[in-house]
Amino acid sequence: MKFTNSFTKLKVQGMVLKCFCLFLPLFALSVAAHAQKEQKDPHSIIFTDGTFNDVLKKAAAQHKFVFVDAYASWCGPCKLLKATTFHNKKAADFYNANFVNISIDMEKGEGPQLAQAWGITAYPTLIVFAPDGKPLGGTVGYVSADDLVKLGKQAMSHMVIN
């Protein structure tokens, strides 16, 4: 009787393991597809990966300005900005057409050095740069989509890129 009971437990454990092995890759693929879809969403501001210097080079090559979302992972207004303003179609259309956009966690990687260099003391801080790295305008705190577009237009009016 013990042999049958042990055999049944092993059979159940084997089935659970097979299900786990089958569904884990499917789950991982679905999460990856969802993340890729969100990053390519045309109704959202598309943020470029890489360093700030990489973004400056890309902006210069594309004759665009640079938009920086300087945030901290614990920041509530930063999360609200990402969930609302950055998903507004009007803001997305404007920023995707005129800027190379980058979102930088100011507490990781190059973030602390940039925060110090730029004098950032509060989050979110949103900054518009010329491709040469010159800051053209910025704001601190949560902003609506309309105010974000105004910020970009104001900063762009200070400089024309050829």
C-alpha cells in the first residue's frame, strides 16, 4: 500500500512539474510581448534605452531635441505621470515627433551623477535639452499632458535645430 501511495504522489508531482514547465515559457513570452507592445504604443511617449550621451548623439543625428524624465522608483507623482500624462495621445504625438525621449532613474546607474550635475533635488523633474546638451527648459512635479506640450514648445522656441 505504501508503494502505491508513493507512486501516486510521484505521479502527481510529475504532472505538476510538466504543467509548470509548459506554462512558464508561455507566461514569459506573454509578459515580454506585453512589455514590447507598451514600449511601442503609438499613443504613449516612447522612451529610448541607453545613456544620456547615447541619446544626445541620437538626437543630433535625427535633428531633434532631448526630453528627460528624471524620476525615482519610490516617487508617487512620477508613477502618476507615467500612468497618465505619458500615455496621452496629444503629448505622445508631439514628443515622439520632436524629441528623443529618455526616462532615467536618478538613483541608479548614471542617475546620481546626472542629478548632481543638473542640481536635481525633487522628482519628477522634466528637462528639455538641445542635442548639444544645453538645457532649454524644465519643470518639477506632476504636469498634465497640455502643460507637458507647453513645456516642450517653450523650450523648442529658444533654439532652432538645423
